[in-house]
Amino acid sequence: MDIILLERVAKLGNMGEVVSVKEGYARNYLLPQKKALRVNAANLARFEAEKAALEARNAETRAAAQAEADKIDGKQFVVIRSASDAGSLYGSVTPRDVADAAAADGYKVDRNQVVLQGPIKDLGLHDVTLNLHPEVEATITLNVARSAEEAELQAAGKSIQELAAEEEAAAEFEIQELFDDLGSAASEDDGDDAPRASDNA
């Protein structure tokens, strides 16, 4: 199906371009979302008549989106999730989770604006793209952790592996101290029970 774009659509074209797309994509997404019109004489004439108004509206929404992008770009948001000792999440982080995390810090992000390159299934820091406008993107960092304390350590640059190694080392140190304490207590007891030379005299 041939359509005329009413705004820039990623990987498709810019406003005013006539492009061919699959009918289902046009009927189910582009036409209902008012991102395009079917190509015919009436619609081409309508587009030409409304072109200036569409460009003005697009410039206005782009400017608003750019202002939002300037505020949110580079920000880090924390998502607390349960995970295994190896750092694998029980489930995955969704676009809604990203939008909720941003909202908790006072930013308005729609889940439809969140672009995940793949499912987030591990603890750690993950870059996430926000499509705030067809021509405006921002990148945020998602700090996925089991607790606020762990999130702070991750934000400071420590990986899950480093945190696990530190916890293991601390646990081993505590166990070693416990054994040392037990060993010294046992040797003191042995000293008390040992026969004295004066006892045998």
C-alpha cells in the first residue's frame, strides 16, 4: 500500500514522503495513529493544504521533546528486583518498569517511548533508549539491583561479580576468625588440663 507520511517514521521516511508499506502495518498502526494517509488525489491535496500547519506542529512537539530529552538524557534510575546469587533476575524488566522508575523520580515517560534492545534479565547497569519524538532520542541508564544499597555500589562502579566476591571473602574471613577463636580456646583448655611437674613430684 502506498501512503504519504504525516511525520517522520523511523526506518520508513520523513514527513511528506510517499512510501510503500504492508497493508497490515498501514491499517493497524500508521493510519489509526494519524502518522500517514493513503495516497490518492484528495489526500495529496489535503496534505499540501495542511503541510505548513503539520510542519509547525511537528516543530513545536519536537522542541518540547528536545527540552525533555535535555533533562532526562544521561540520568540513572533504580529498579529493585529479586535475583539469583549469579545475578539472573526472576523475570525481566519491562518498558512499564522503566516508565515507572522514571516517574518515581519525577520524569514523565510513556512505556511506548521505551526501546529495549533485548530483554533485561540480569542485575547491573543497562543503557535504555527513549524515543521522545520521531526525531528526538534520549539515553538513560537503568540500575537493576536487589536492594538500594546494592544499587549504590553498582552506581559507584562495582559489578555484581565484584560484590559477590567481596561478600564471599567477608564470609570466609568471618569463618576463619571463628575457627581461630575456637582453636585458641581449645589450646587454652588443653593447657589447663596438662599435668603440672609439681603434681608428679
